[in-house]
Amino acid sequence: MHPLISYFASLDSPGVYLGWGAFQIQLGNLIVILVMILLFVLALFLPFPSGKKRP
Amino acid sequence: MSIREERKTEPVEEYYTWTGKARGWLLKHLPADKLLPQDQPSYVASWIYVFGMGAIVSLVFILVSGVVLSLNGPAWYHVSDFGHFVNSVHLWSVELFFMTMVVHLWGKYWMAAWRGGRTLTWITGMGAFLVSIVAAFTGYLLQTNFDSQWIAFEGKDALNASGIGAWFNVANLGQIFGFHIVLLPLAVGAVVALHVILVRMHGVVPPIDAAETDAQLSGPDRTEATR
């Protein structure tokens, strides 16, 4: 099996949990939160393409 | 003469039935040029204004893939390749829906989007978020695997303790199926539709620092200095 397919097939398992003291989070949830923060920061700083000229 | 100026010169029609009064109210608060505007103010040209529409597009994908799943049933989407694909489209559309909705929420929170008479727009947005969480929860319960069984029996006691267990029984698959494919989609659709109509009625909220200077502002967004 391709390693990528076996990785996604393994997502049916309970998952990877990360913990610091009393704080614990599943890796998938952490990735989603980090992607949302990245999208928010990019939306603030990336230039927006200019639209077509209007009369 | 602009559309707004033309409307001002029209004779005022007298409404004396509830249908006529409703039409008068709608024409006053949601005229065609507000419902389907030709242009948006220049401050809308920013990526932070894109995520609300991103959430709506995701919701369309959720509804269409959900209709396909419900028409074919679990015996199809648990077994066939195409069924697995549509099931995955449904899941990932929900992931995108929540991610775009949360970034939209952050953006609107930090620009205090409830300004200028937009309180109800903010409240319906929060309502859409909360109803969507319930809809997503019932979706997790419909996976019909050990995961959904675990989630149902973890959530059961909390819902019973809150007093709604008789009407919202997470261990009753048929009832949760009804909630997930009929009642909650209607609720999410209605709240989102109301939210979008309110955005059209009040216009897209301007950035905070535009309130003093931007000549494009109108209504309660304009300060005395710019009138």
C-alpha cells in the first residue's frame, strides 16, 4: 500500500494526542485551529487582486 | 437620476392590508438595489471579506452532498466507492464550512461588525454558528460506527441532565436521522438566509477607521463630520 494511503487509512484509529501538563489536544484538532489562524493572518496581509475597470 | 432619487420622487402608496403593508415594509427596507447591488464599497476588496461567502459555498456543497447521501442511504454510502466519495465530500464540506465560518467570525469580531444598527445581523450569525454545531453533532451520531456510539452515550447524560433528553434522544438513531436531514438543515438554512438578508439590508460593515473619512458610507455608518 502506498504510504500516503496507509496514513489516511490509519486516521480511523483514535488518533495522536498531544499534551502539555493538564492541557491535551488531538493532532487533527490542533491542525484545524492552526490552519484557521494562518488563513486569518493571510487574509489580513495578502493583497486583494484588483477588479476589472468600471465605467 | 439615481435609483434612490427616483424612488424619493414617486408618490407614496397607501397600504391597508397586511400583504400590502408587508410589501411596503420590504420595499422600504430591502429595495432591489440593496438586495442585488451592482457594486460594493472599495473597502470590501480585502480577503477578510471573502470568508462569509466561503461558508455559504461550503453550505451549498453540504446540502447537495447530503441530499445525495439521504436519497441513496447508508447501505450505499458505507459500501460503494462513489458512496464513500460523496460521504467524504459531505465531511470535508463541513470542515471547510466551520473553518471559513470561524475565520469570518474572528474578522467580524475584530471589526466590531455589530456597529451601525447591525445587532440582529450579529445575533443571527451567532445563531447560525450554534445551530450548525448541533447539526454537525447529529452528523457525527449518524456515522453508525463505534465512534458515533461512543459520542452518543457520552452526550446522553449531559442532554438528559439539561432536560431535553425526551425530545432529543441521541441514542435514538431514527429520531437523530430526522433531526439531521430535515429539521436542522431547515433551521441552518433559515438562519443563514435571514443573516444574508440582514447583511443586504444594512450593507457590508465598513472597517473601523473608515467611519470618519470614507465618502462611500451612508446611513448610521456616517458620522456627523462626513454628512
